[in-house]
Amino acid sequence: MLKIKTILAAVTLSAICALPATAQEHETVHIEKQNWSFAGIFGTYDTNQLRRGFQVFREVCSSCHSANLIAFRTLAEEGGPHFSEGQVKALSAEYDIADPSADDGTRKGVASDFWPAPFVNEQEARDANGGALPPDFSVLAKARGVTDAFPWWVTNYFTGYAEGGPDYIHALMNSYEETPPEGVEIPEGKHYNAVFPGHAIGMAPPLADGIITYVAEEGQEPVPETVDQYSKDVSAYMMWLAEPGLVSRKETGFKVLLFLILFAGLMYATKRKIWSGIEH
């Protein structure tokens, strides 16, 4: 028995001594949370921001990344970029859609078509990107997130925090560094990014100040044409891609909570009425 206790004590001591090293190896980079219009239980998408984000996606991101689950007509729905039907029809007609039933195998796009992928297949995508496969944008904002240290993550249940994906994407776009920190080696063809796991990312910095020209909405102040602003706008757009029904979900959830509160009050009043004349 004494020998077993000695072994257990040694194993425990070794584990405790290894904790700091393990924590350092898996240390997560702090990601600053942004102020999103769609945050919180009453948050909604900013139509103008979604339109700018779509412009960033179309002019920059769509050359490598697909969005296979989004149809052109979705861009006209309320709660999103809310383009007019005419704008959506004109936009879809600018793209050639693969269609075996067409005479030459392709036809002009229509509003019911899904966003065309930039590459024919996965191998072509890898060949064009040094072996890396650009992920599809459709639900990427829901597949990424931010890890909060204990016990701060508990507050997320009360604030309704669900913007980890946009926060991560925004931070990723702003965390490229031309020169890696001392002692960090980046393989050839990779780029250093302080936020990306492992810090070696295959995607070159996609954004730069001034590469996209925003057209100011009537009555609106000009929007900065910077990497920070571009990344915020495209992150918001990607959130909408991943959850276009976010606003209706929140509205339904609020109505359900309100009903449950009223129902609980009615049940309590009924209980008091029924048992009021009975001694207990």
C-alpha cells in the first residue's frame, strides 16, 4: 500500500510540474471582441454593412473561396443585404453556371442559382493555392469561435454571446506580420499570422488599405477604406451567410420567453386560487 501511495504521489507531482509547460504550449491568443450590430438578444444585421461585406467578398474573397449554400435570391431577402430583385437578376446574369442540359454546358445565371465556386473541383483549388484548400464561406462564421478563459465564459450564457466567429475572422485578417517573431520559423509558401493556430497560414494577406472603393450611401458618412473596416464588413457578411435567419430566430425566442413568463404567472395565480381555502 505504501508503495502504491508513493507512485501516485510521484505521478501527481509530475503532472503538476508539467502544467505550466502544457499551458504555455496551448496558450490561446487573446482576441478582442468587436461591437456588432447583431450582438445580443435584440441585435439585428446592418444592411449597409452587409452590402459592403458582400462587395469585399465578391471583389476579393470569391476568387478563392466558395459559398455553395447561398443562392443569389437570398441577397434580396429582408434582414440581409436586401438588394432589389432587379439587382439580383442583373448580378446572377453576370456569372456562367455549369448546366449539362445547356447547349454548350453552361448558361447565364438566374436568381435561383447558388453562388458559383471559383474552381471546378478540389484538386484545381489546391493546385491554384499551393496545396491548400480554401474553405467554403457558407457556414465558416459558425465553425470558428473564440475561447474565453474560465470563469469568464460563463457570462456568455447571460449576454447571448454568439459572435465568436466574426470576432475570430476579424482578428485573423488583422494579424498578419511580414516578419515572424524571433525564433519562429515559417515554412516556405506560408505566412505568419498571430491568431491562426500554429501561426503558419497558407493564405496570403488578402486585404490592404484602399484596395476596395466603397460608394457612400446617400446621407451616410464615408466609410474608412482600411483593412480593419474591410475585415469587419466581410466578417458581418459571413455571419449573415452562416445564419441568415438570425433576426427571426431572436424574435421567436423573445416571444417564447415572454409567453413562458406569462404562463408561469398564470399557473402560480391558479395554484393560489385553488389552494387558498385549504389549510396546509
